[in-house]
Amino acid sequence: MLRPMHAITRRPSPRLAECELTHMAREPIDAGLAERQHAAYRAALAACGLAVVDLPALDEHPDGCFVEDVAIALPELFVLTRPGAASRRGEVDALAACLGDDRPVERLAGPATLDGGDVLAIGRHLFVGRSTRTNEAGVAALAAIVRRHGYSVTAIEVPGALHLKTAATALADDLVLINPAWVPPDRFAPMRHLAVAADEPFAGNSLRAGRRIVMQASHARTAETIGRTGFAVDLVDISEFAKAEAGLTCMSILVPDPRARG
């Protein structure tokens, strides 16, 4: 199993309230509270044993703190994406300069669009969501890159959520946490799945950090279910980021150790 070596995060922009929205109505966002919640999020990652790389805010990019969408980190390489929202494409170069030189970097080009939030890596397999942010050309372009490094790819339609990882994330390499109303569980067969509480539809987005699972504080029922299966669970309040249609995973890039190459 791959173990994350460090986590890349970026401070929220003071313009976070101007973020892109697709499936949610706009609500007021408290920038000061968002900054405090981001600090607590970084502390939670550090408590899980990750070395946190804390990048400064991109003031001109309201969605800049959602770093997961602009790069995919695998032990063999980084892939710089081409976000589906045109307003976010300037974030890519800003992150590229911070990735380091311990592995090669590939970059997607048009007409491909792909958000990292649509890419769920489990072992040597990538599940890639076709969503409002990721198109068929994006899936094909990513597949062509990662297959050279021994990865297989499965495309999954995501009609009801912003990203694939809004609806499904991995608790372990053989267990997926999922909202079955948004993504059919059989798309992940033969892996086992654990369904979220019916009244916590966004709980399908969890963060596996080292040996722990980080969950949103608002998803306490699902967290309790996960805890009963033997996982250690940490709760973090990201209510202001949830208003920006964000989940826990999109606020960081977990970078696996390059020595973990298969």
C-alpha cells in the first residue's frame, strides 16, 4: 500500500466567496472563519503524520485552495491537469513551480479538461469521473500518460455530483466509501463498499491520511459507522469550504513516496 509522504495545501483566497459553483446555490462565506478552519485542517493532516507544505494564497484565484484539482501525484510522476473551469487554469503554473524535482511532470493540453477531484487512485488503478469538469478527452489523455507507468484506468459517469471523489473515496485499497445515489457501487467491483448515511450525502468524500481517516464534522453518523469497522477517525469542521462545493480531499494533494513505485 502506498503511504503519503507529504501533503501540499494552499491558503484560501480572500475571494473564496466568488468560487465556481455547479450543483449548489451560493451562500455567504466567512473568510476569517475559512482561514481558521484551513489552519485546523492542516493541523489534522500533521497529526496524521504528514509533512504539510503550506503554500500562500492566490488572491486572484477564488478556488486556489482546492489544490487537488490541478495536479495528480503518483509515485512515478506528477500530472498537471487542465481544469474544467476556465477561471482555474491559471492555478496550474502556480502549483507546478512547487512540486519539486523527484519525479517527472506531465501536462494535459486542450481539448482535454480534467479536475484532479475526478481521479481516485486505488493501488495501480485509476477511476476517473466523467463530470461537468472532466471530459472524454481528459480521461483519454490521462489514461495514455499513466498506462506508460503500469496503471489501468476505468471511466465512471458522474451526473449528480461535482467530482467523482465527491461521491466516492477509498478507506483502504479494498474498501470504498460511497454515496450509492450518486455513483453505482458495482462500478468499483470487486472491491467492498461502505455506504454513507442517507442524510449525509456528501460524506462519500473522506481523506485517508496515513493510518487514519479524516471526515467532515458534519458527517458524524457516517464517521461513527467507519469507526465501528476499526478505522481511527478524526473530525474536522470545513463548513465554509463546503459552501464552495468542496470536500476534504480537494484541499490537499497527498504526495506518495517515489520509492513506493510498483
